Amino acid sequence: QVSQLFDILVALRHFDVADQLVLEYPEAGISKLPERAFIGNAKAGLNATLQVSADGQRLSRGTVDLAYGLHIVVIAGCHFAKDAEIAISAEPRLNRLFEQHAVWIAPANEQISDVAEWNRQSPSQPIQIAWRERDWPQISSWNMPTFYVFRDGVLLKQWSGWSSDSGMADLLEGLHDAGVEL
């Protein structure tokens, strides 16, 4: 129960209370949260993210400005999203495109340790956690993986899913339909 409460507190961004819970219940075997590079649990705002360092030792807060330029937002965190990331990273042109224009976002309740592991394994395609899902009004589905292509704040294309058979073809078609050139 203590572990479940800890996870809920983290998902609600009540980090100080979660840290206190760890101190009060050492027998629960929960690790203290990583160092935070932001003050308190303040509201973060539009398109806010929780960023996890690859070593899992530091949390920071960021934002993604979708208003200008090309942005590929991928709702990620599951093994299908990981399969997509691996396939994208293996294709040099796609890897470059995603390095420059993609942001991989996990839902707000994603485990920090899982994100740190992803970021260790995939430094060219790191994942961030949505600070709160309601801070991402452009995202209509948090199913994984869901791909969104925005240009200058306008949603051009959205599709969901990744299969070993058609995932790459669906990705290329979706990017083409959105006018993204490789």
C-alpha cells in the first residue's frame, strides 16, 4: 500500500510528500526520488514535461513549444513504442529526423526508473514524462504508441499503433501524408 501511495504521489507531482513517505516507511523498500532541478511541486504549464537523466539521478522540468516548426510527438512507454524507437533508430534518415523533431512523451504515471532505463538504452531518442496529461490539450489519445505530427502548432496527422509487420510502412505513410520529407 505504501508503494502504491508513493506511485500516486509521484504521478500527482507531490515529490516532497513522496520523499517523506520513503523516510517514514523504510521497511517498504522504496527508493528516494532522484535529485530535482526545480523548486517544489508548482504547476508547470502548457506542454510541460518531467525529464529524467539517463543515470536516473536527476529530474528536471521542461516544456515543448509546438507553436513553431515541425514536431513529431510520440506517446510512448510500452514495448510497442520501444519497438518503434528501435526501428526508427536503425534507419539513419529517420533517426536524424526524430533526433531533430521528435519528442517521446510518456503518460504522467510512467515510472521514473522505466524512463531512466529507456534513456540509457536510447540516448538519441530519449523519453520524457508529461507533467500532467491535461497540460497537453493537443493530445487526444494517450494510447501507446500514438504519433502526432504538428507544424507551427497545427496537427497535420495522427495515427496509433506499431506492429512488426506494418509499423515502419505506417510511419512512412503518416509522415508522407503530413508532408514530412526524409
